[in-house]
Amino acid sequence: MMKMNPFPLLINWLIPSNCPGCRASSCHPHELCADCWKGVDLITDPCCHLCGYPFDASAPETTMATPLCDRCYDRRPHYDQVRSAAQYGGAIKRMILQFKHVDATELAPFFARLLYGAGVDLFPSADYLVPVPLHWTRLMGRLYNQASTLAQCLSNRYDEAPPFASLIRRMRKTQSQGRKNHQERHDNIKGAFYVPKKYHSMLKDKVVILVDDVMTSGATLDECALVLKQAGCREVRALTIARVPLKN
């Protein structure tokens, strides 16, 4: 259930909202207009049990109790379950780029709503929402970590969401993952994260939900899940706004 505050409703009545996607006038705060919603491809079942990648609805049904995509079947990730709200494209891609690079932090409540819809089944028994960290040099340049903003907004707005906790550190600056293939992404991010020892006792046997904006190959989430489990976590789930379609 969303934590209700009547003050924003009054403000919205006095000062009408804008669509987060195209900035057209809107009657509802943090809600896309009908035209922008047409460009959003929400991810629904059927999908891979582990990484959440959507299966082709026309594909034959599997007999597996927990169906896996080919990549997860060939190489089991360290995370236990990932869910993403939408495919990375259209209005979602445009808004994420604004959120990350144009200081459009006002989009956080809309993204938190998407994350809630995609991740509500991950919340039961979870102990913490943990953002994927930025290296300090990128944090200094951007002045905020978009994953932390998302995790804090999600935790603050929804009763079911676990508390926010920044528990992972990035020990080295990695190259951009943009033009790397699947294996190169895993090699690039390997050893980039750690969990400070002072947090190990609070993570023992706990269930953590990682939060990030976009999942591409899953290499970053996988490496974060590894260090969390090495620190004592029993289970690591993950939640992202969007998922980039896999390349063949």
C-alpha cells in the first residue's frame, strides 16, 4: 500500500501536473499520458524465473517448474531473482536518460511506481533495499546516485517495501559497459565491488533486494549479488526499471 500524504494532492490541484514523458498537462501526478503509455512495453509473464527476461508468448510451454532462459540455464547467476518493469526503449528509455544525465530527479516517483508494480512479489521476507553504487568519481560528477534515489523513493512511498540501506561500495572505476559483449561486461565489472566488514553482521542470513535503473547483461547485478552473499546474505533479489533486449 502506498503511504498517503494529502499535501501533494492539494499542490496538484493548485498547480496541474505534467506527464513525465512528454511534459503535456496531466490530471494525475507522476502518471504518463495515453500517448506515452503506448510507447511503453511492460514486462509480464511468461519470463525467466531467475533473470526475468520475457519469453516469446508464442513459444511452446516448458515443463520446468521454474523456467529459465538459455543464458541462466548455461550459467547460473549469483542473484536469485530479478524483475524489471519494462523493456528499455521509447518513453522509458528517454526518461531514464533524463533521470541519469539531466538531473530529472522529479521522475523518481513515477519510476518508484513502476518498480513497485514489478517487484511487489519480491518484497515479502526481504530485509533491505540496496542500491547499486557509483564510483566516487562518477558520484562527484553527477552529484547523486540514481539507484539510491530510486531505492529511497520506493522505500519511502510504499509500506510493503523494505527499508533503504546503502551497503555496497565500488572500489574501482570501470569502463563503460555500452559497447561490450556479454563476456566482456562480466570481465569488466569483476572485482569492482565490496561490502565493508562493518555490515557483514547485519547481512548474515538476510534477504536483500538490489535496485538499479537498467539491466543489460546482468553482469553488474551478478557481481553485486556475489559480494553480498560473500558477506553473509542468504538470498539476493534485484529490481530494475528497464531491461535491454538481449542480442543474439
